[in-house]
Amino acid sequence: MDFEFSKKEEQLRREIREFARRELAGRDLITGLEEESLDEDWEFAMQMSKKLSQKGWLTMAWPKEYGGRDASFFEQHVYMDEASYRGIPGMTMGVSGIGWVGQSLMLFGSDEQRKKYLPPIAAGEPDGIWCTAYSEPNAGSDFANIQTRAVRDGDYYTLNGQKIWTSCAHRARWCWLAVRTDASVSKKQHGISLIILDMKSPGITIKPIYNYAGIHIFNELFFDNVRVPVANLVGTENRGWYQLMQSLAFERHSVAPQFYGTARRILEIIIKYAGRTNLHGKPLASDPLVKHKLAERAIELETLKLFGYEITWKLSKGLIPIYEAARNKAYCDFVMQRLATTGSEIIGAYSQVDMRSKWAKVEGSITRLYMMFPGISIAAGTDEIQKNIVGQFKMGLPRPY
Amino acid sequence: MDFDLNEQQQMLRTMARDFLSRECSRTRVRELEKDSRGYDPDMLAKMAELGWLGLVLPEKYGGTGAGLLDLVVLLEEMGRNITPGPFFPTVALCALPLIKFGTKVQKAGYAADIAGGNKIWSLALTEESGSYDAADINCRADYNGTNYLINGEKWFVPFAHAADFLIVICRTGEVSNPQQVLTAFIIDTKCQGLKIELIPTIAGDGQCRVRFKNVKAGKQDILGGVGNGRKVFDFIMQSATILKCAEVSGACQAVLDMTLAYAKERIQFDKPIGSFMAIQHKLVDMLTEVEGLQYLVYYSAWLLASGQKAATQISMAKAKAAEVYQQVCIDGVKIHGAIGFSMDHDIGCFFRRIKSAEFMLGDRDTHLSKVASGIGL
């Protein structure tokens, strides 16, 4: 048993702290994600992506030949934790490319695909911005129910159908797309393929969906006879489901270290606020109720931290943590919800003040988290889906649906 | 970073699991709940032969000089089996502070008998209030020029009725300065003026009320020096607390295992009940909390063992242990249905111990307050 980070990893943490102090100048974005909403935020995020790439951090765990530097899983863990804590915009570059497209292409992609698509991601270039289109109006948790069709015609697929809840589509150069290539199969998990879609292709319509906080993350995508070269197929035709499950596991692995960093920052903000805000002539921080709530949140955070360490440790040993990733995703959602609700109780009536208003408390950070957490919890699979995965893969229970 | 147990710890775990499943079956646990001694001296002697009682004692006192983490592993296994008896009070509550604070003479006089399983020890700390706040210690030890005279009561002292010696934490000065006015004494339970009564508890787990009436203690009986009782107290509140958490963590694992097995075999509506989402998600929540507790226990024990600041994390572990143990027992019983509520089922053995695990060494609120101070509130 040993929970120590190496000297190298601690050094990296200091460098990131220093970088954030130098480069952000107060433009940190603690809960991330919404950087893709406003043009000015996006532009700043892209500048940061470039700088993170120049530091060798953006895709540090990738092999050198694709623009990484073969960093260890633990170095990457420290980077994700610390960069999230510091609120460095651009660290995920619209999420998909860094989060799972790169690693999936290394597993399932062709050499040409790797050479073409990986370097722009690693370089923090606009050509490295990806979106991911899985969900459809009738395929949410029942993801295998997708209907968007790709029909092969010589060297091309012709694409027709609709995707929804596609984050970052309005910023993306490429789309990581799940489609149905065979509709005749008896089991709907079969007949699904993964293809790379050039977002500049004719026939794509992007319609923004604003979330209830007024932030533009999601989009609807409509495909009207969009032609995609067969060379853009990833892996094996009709075997996409297996690849997608692996891709989703990559997505969930990063959840704990990343959101732990965010949650750690938010808890600190609340603690400081409680220390400097008086009620009945005494700081809120001296109220036993406030103390106990925040102590409970701190315990949950410490648990999340250890769950994150566990996954990184397993990855570093060459294991493939499947249920752990699902457990962490569900636990993370629980932690974020409790933190957001406790935080909003502590800033009280001010939790309803618009996060950009001059009257917002703590720069609107609590309100932002409060508005975002339900969405975060649904992305990459709902709590219920995660718990189903844990039930089946870890506990050996029958599929409940 | 490494979550794995080392080879020695893995061997200890395997050995403990084998021994306890053989010697300390659930049936035996139930028998001992009804036994007036509350434990099995033969079992304790065998544990001594295996080197468990001397696990963390130095070799020169007949121990094996293992570390705190090894003891964590062992207590996790004892927790899985809810092993009744004075092992915890002797080793976790007393042997560790004896080694830490004892004089050469005290260590030479007492340690080998602990390692050999010849003497049983316990800690007399909390009082009628049940509080683990040092300020609530009222039992007095007054110096009369030749001896200290101890007067007062100690409550919930585990296995005092079986103990040969007690570490008693007393007030030797004024209440206004709790930092300096506590002193720990080693008291022979056969001495005059000491009265021990069993408190009937729901788990029949041998907790006692101990009354002191002019019990004499000499300077040679002081552990850690006059006025240093607070240091002894603080040490116990860290090392023994994390060991209690290890025990609880093991118990939680056992309840989960038992409940999961039942959810797979119990058929209703023609299906195992574990296939119903309401049950399955409850089991997943239990697993998440049980794993989280286990890691938090390992992590805080490692912090303590490696000489780092550990107080906040230990309190986190204790507060979480209290909550998780109660929750997995409640959910465990509910998933079992009516059979889980019956005297015949083992899950009740765990349920009956929730409260003693919760209150010994400080309840959830006590530790949440410590966590709050630790995070800057």
C-alpha cells in the first residue's frame, strides 16, 4: 500500500499551477464545458489548448509518434486533476478528441487514420476539434437502438438520419459518429459501425439546442444524403458496438480525476465563503450545521479522489477497469449533486442570481455548477445505466431490463 | 502509488480468513453472544500462537514487529467474522499506547504477556456521557503525597470483566485546562476499590461499567508521564480509531457478500430478486460505499503509518464507517426480507453491532466536527 505520488508527478503539479497563474489572469472556467458556448470563451480556450500542447500536456499519455510524450497514467491523472482545479479552459478541447477519439483510433483505427487525425488533436489545432454523435431521438440509454443509416455505395457511404444532444458540433471539424450499416440483423447491437465524418461535408445541418441555463453546448445534427468515404470507417464494419463500449470506457475513466479537481476547487470556494460571511454576527463557518454539511462533502470528495487513484493505478498495471469506470461516473454525479445543492444552500438566496451578474456570489461558480450538474450526470450514460453496468460486470447480477 | 497489499499482508489475510472461518463460525459467534465471558479463551490462545496478539509488538517482547497496516488487514478479517473477544481492546486500545508511551520497565513488565495471550487489557476512557471529547473526562486521580487516588466511573469499557489491566485516563488537574491535566494510569483490575459490572448490550459484546473508589496508583503506574494523558488520548484517538474502522470495513464487506449471494438465489416473480433494478441498484450503492470506505481506511492508515498528518482523514473514515455500516445493514436486512429480521439469520449479528461500532472512539457527529476543523471551518 502506497498512496504517494512520485517527485516527477508532484513537479508536474507545480508546473501546472505556475502555468495557470501566468496564463489565465482570472479567466479560469471552473466547471468547464460551457467554453464552447460563446465565441470569445471558445477563442480563449483554443489559445490555451495550443499552449497546453506546447507544454506537452494536452495529450501527454499518447505515444511520441502521434504528438504525445508517453507520459504515465499517473502523470496524466495529476494533469487532469490540477488543470481542472485551476479551471484551465481548452484542456479538453471539446472533450471528444482528447477524451476518447485518440485512444480509440490507436486501438481500432487504420495507420492512415492515426497519421491524419491524431497530430492535429495533439497540436491543439482547430482541425483537432471533434464532436461525438451517439444519441438519437429514440436512442438515449437504449443506445443500440440507433437508426441513422449509412448505406454503402462503392467507395462511399450515403448517410441519412438525425443525431441529437451532440456537444460541440458547432465547433467541431470532425464527428465521431455511430451509425447503422446493417438494418437486417436480429440483435440491434450488431450492424452498428463507427465512422469519421468531415463536418464540412455537404448535406449536414446543425441546429443549436440551448440548455435551460441558456448555454449552447448541444446541437441537433441532420444528415441529408451526406457522402462519406469508406476509408473513414473505423475498425470493422458492423462491429462498432464493441468499439463504442471501449470508447465509452475511455470517456468514463477520466471522470473521477477531472471532476475531483473541479469539486475540490468548488468546496474550497464554499469553505472560504463560509469563513468570510457573517450571519447573526458570526461567520457561517462556525455554524455546526454548515460545518457538518461541508464535512460530509469533504468525505465524499476524499472517496472520489481514491476511486480516481484506483482506476489510474489499475490502468497503469495494464488492467482494463470496466465496472470501476461506471462506478466512478455514478459516484461522481452523486458528489457533484451534493456539492451543488450544499453550495447553493450556503450562498442562500444569491444562488439564484445570474452567474454573470455583478451581484453573483463567488463569481457565479456555485450557480454554474448547480445549473450544469444534471446535464453532466446524464452525459456518458445516466446513473441508472452506470449502475446496471456495475451490477452485471462486477456483481454478476442478471441484466435487469 | 500502489493499492495492493504486500506479500506478507496477503499471507496474513489468507491465514486469518482460514483460521476465522474454521474457529469462529457464525454459530460460534452467536453462542458467545450468550456466554457470560463473551469470548472463547481457547480461540484467544490460538490467536496468540499465530502471533496475532504480538503482531505490532517489538520482537524483544515476543512480538513480530509488524506495522499498523498489517494490523489493519487482520482487523478487517476479524470484522468480516465479527470475531468477539478482547483482541481489539488488548491490542488496538492498549498494546499500541503501551509501546508508544510506556517506560522500559513497563514494556518489559507487560508486553510479553500481551504477545503471549496471557494477559487481557482494556481502555477505560469514556464515561457516563459516552463522549470521546477529552474535556468530558471527569474521573479524578488526586495525589495524596504518596499515591494517586482514583475516583469516578468509566462506561462502555470493552471486556473489562475479562481484563487483567486497564489503561485509565483520569483528570489530575483543573477542568479549565484539559490539555495539561489528564494522566493515563495502568491499573490492575484486582486492586481494591475497583468494581466492574457488565452492561447488558444488544450485541452481548462485553461492555462494562467500571467504578473506582479510592483506587491507589503509584508513580510507576503512570503511562506517558504526569499531565501527558492528552497525548495518550490523542494517540489512541488516531491509531485505535483507524483500526476500529478497519474492523467495520470488514463487517460491511461481509454484509454485502451475504446480501449479494441472497439476491442471486432468492426467486420471486420467477426471477432472482437481484435482477430487479430496484434491488440491483441498491446493491451497487452498497458496493460503492463499501469500496469507498475500504479505500479511505487504507489511505488514512497509510498516512498514519508513514508519519504524515492523518487526523482529518481518520475522522473522515470513522464518520463514513458509522454511516456505511448502518446503511449496508439496513439495506442488507431489507433485501433479505423477513428472514433477515429473524434471530436465525446471521445478518442480525452484524445489525446488533452497529451501535457499538458507531459510538466506540467517537460517533459520527464527533468526527464530522473534527473533519470540519481539518478542512478549515
